[in-house]
Amino acid sequence: MKTDKASYRNRGGIIQRITTAYKRLRYFTAAGDDLVIKRSAEFRMVKHAVLKVGSGVTIQDEAFFQLTMPEPKVFIGNNTVIGRRNIITAKNRISIGSDVLIGSDVQIIDHSHGMRRDMPIRLQKADIGFVEIGDDVWIGAGAKILMNVKIGNGAVIGANSVVLTDIPEYGIAVGSPARVVKYRE
């Protein structure tokens, strides 16, 4: 019985290593050591997209990366966890620092739809910006990080918050729209 359980765990480890190796070669421009990419993580990218991650990065189940026109770049630092069912959508640049913890169901988006009145929204070009997330940041489950936002080092974003403006270093922000309610001590 012990042999069967050990064999099963070992097979799971081998499958995980093969999955990570395949996705690393197929989708990543550069990746450090100890990268883990779960089997159901999905990547949709234009050929010239840049996706670079540091060492010790984990991309959990059903995370979805969409890097699309015109010049998409995503940079992720060391020891960062991209949570389950995260959606990261870049048309320009998203940078996520080191030691960042991102809960499940988080969306990070560096663009938005045009909203002029003289033409249907679906026909308008996207407004394109950026997202910068510092080091040692914790983003709670279900949060939305929208374009042209900088989140400072050590900040905490509460669950289900919608970040529309910059969050300072060590700020704890909650709500929709997210507002700083206190600072980490």
C-alpha cells in the first residue's frame, strides 16, 4: 500500500515537472529556477510577447495570461505566487515584484475600452496603460487591479477591492474603489 501511494505521488511530481518544462519553453521569454506552472494554467499570447519571471514563482491552477497587441510585456519577480483563476491581461506592460502573494480570482489589466460617445464602444480602440506592483505585496481574493495603477512595496489590497488609483508603500487598501484605511506597522 505504501508503495502505491509513493508511486502515485512520484508520478504526480513527474507530471508537474513535465508540465512546467513544456510551458516554460513554449511561453516564457525568461524564467528563473524552481518555477511551478500548474497543468490547467493557460497562456494566450502574440508571437512577440515578453513574459519573464524570476526564481521560485508559482502559477496556480486555471490562471490565465493573455498577452495581446500591440506590445505586451509581463514581468514577475522572485518567489511570487499567482493564485488560482487569476487573469492577467496585458497590451503594454504589467510588472509584479518579488515576494508577492496574489489570492484566487484576481484580475490585473493594463488597458480599458474607449468610451467616447461618437462611436459604439465595441468599435473604439483600447486605452492602453500599465500596472506596477511592488515587492512584498499581498492582493486578496477577487481583487481587480486596473490600468495606470502603481501599488507600492509592502501594500495590502483587501479581498474584492477594485484598485483605480495608486496605493502607497505599506498602505492597506479596501473597497470599491479601494481606499487606504491604515498602514502596516
